[in-house]
Amino acid sequence: MTDVLKVFGSSKDGWALAFWFASVNSYLGGARPLDVLQSHPKRVIEAAEAEVEGVAHG
């Protein structure tokens, strides 16, 4: 959890973080970060990094 919060830094407030953790995430195959945090923490960190980086169009 701490590592995920470090990725977001101050970019999201408490409510935005709660929403992110409780929402389905396409980077996690449609799973919610809170559901896979314990079993696959690295994947959740990577999903958080993707969220912070934003969408890249090529």
C-alpha cells in the first residue's frame, strides 16, 4: 500500500485514491486494485504508475 501511495504522491486526494482503489482497472484485467493488492502488489504498483503517466497516444 505504501508503495502505491508513493507513486501517486500528491496527485490524488483521499477521495480520488479511494475511488481508484475501488474501481475496476483495465490495466489489471478489469479487477479492482483493492482486490489484487495483497496477491499481486507489483501489478497494482504498475497500474498506479500507468495512471500517473496518463494515456500516451502514438
